[in-house]
Amino acid sequence: MKKINILYLSSILFFVSCTNNEERILSSNMYLDFDHTVAGEAMCCLGGDLHFINSSGETYNIETLKYIISNIKIHSSEGTEKLLKEVHFIDVNDPSSLSLDLGELENGNYNKLSFTMGLDSNLNIANRYVNEPWHLAMVWPMNLGYHYMKLEGVFDTVNNGYRTHTGPTMGMDMSFSNESVDLSLNIDDNTGDINSRIVMEINNWYQSPNDISFASYGPPGNNGIMGNMVIQHKLQENGQSDVFSFTVNMR
């Protein structure tokens, strides 16, 4: 009988010990928010007055901003990488698209987060995302896949429209990669959740290294810049330069 009591007591102590250890372990989930600024100020709303100004001196507003990022990955200091999300669609008119739960990170040291603006040639295939709610909104003409971005509004007067559409112009892969090289995360069982943020500075699409004016798109009502390889390359270079920034902190 004494042996049974000792065994029973040992089992209780083992269970309590395991429970206490489990309570001390905190998962580290990573969350990603998307913010948008113009000249460093938060973009608070769509439409309205022409209260923004670009490097060409054109006043403008923003009525539509939709874009796709893909291959969101986190990289360890040992050289390994983990795919956190293959494709994510952002529509600033849909608050639910501005936050993303990237899931739990394993313990380790992480020094970089990377993502692709748009869809590379491996993902940008006609009708690949036909079951996604954004499929019709982002289809690129001539069965060449999908837009990377639709940034639209009016400039100078309400009669002048602009459409900054980026995508696989002439069938070429115009997507580009972005990465944070100063990320320093040491994840262990007690780190807790991580809140990260990607910020798009909209004015920088139109400056540094290339100044791009809306007037250069051509007259309103035409096909805009979707077939203009020169402007598409300029937008790609500007996007790679400093359109996106990345910050991270603990929740």
C-alpha cells in the first residue's frame, strides 16, 4: 500500500512539474502590419482633395491602392530560411488585409526578412489565383497573369486621372525583392510575440533615382503605362530603392 501511495505521489509531482514548465514556455508568433505614407505622413484616407504633391510638383490624391506581395520569408543567421506566406493581397480600403498573422517562429537567431513586390514568373501565371477574391481586380491584360499594383487617382485637376499600374509588361518579370538586412531577432521560449511593420512611402514611387510625372503617362483614357517598358523599369528601380521600409518590435 505504501508503494502505491509513493507511486501516486510521484505521478502528481511529475504532472505538476510538467505543467509548470509548460506554463513558462511562451510561443513567439510574428504579426505583420502594412502602413502607407506620403512624404512621411500617414495616408489617412482615399479620395478627397488633391492634398499630396510629388517631386514633379503635381498635386494628387489617391483613390485606389491595391497590390500583391509574395514569398514572405524569414532568414536565420545560420543561412536557413522559412516561407511565412506565399502570396498576400493588400487593399487599403479593406482593413482586414492590412494585418497578417505569420504564425509561430521556431527558436533561433534571425537576421533578415524578405519579400517580393508583385509575383515572380513562377507565381504569375494566368488564372493561377482564379479562386481568390482579388482575381478579377488584378488580372493583367493579354492573359499574362496579374497586376502587381494598382495605384490610381487624379492630379492637378479632377479631370486628370492617373493609373500607376505595374505588372509583367510585354510578358517580362518586373517583380523585385526587398529585404531587411538589419533585422536582429533572438527567439527563445520566453521571447513572446513579435510585431513587425512594412511601410510603403508612396511618393518614392515617383522619385529617386527616377523622377516620374503623371503627365508623362499620356492623355487620360488611354492604356496608361501598362505597355510602357521605360516607365515600368523606372518604377521598378524606384521601388527597389526606398519605397519600402521595415520595423520590428516585441508586443
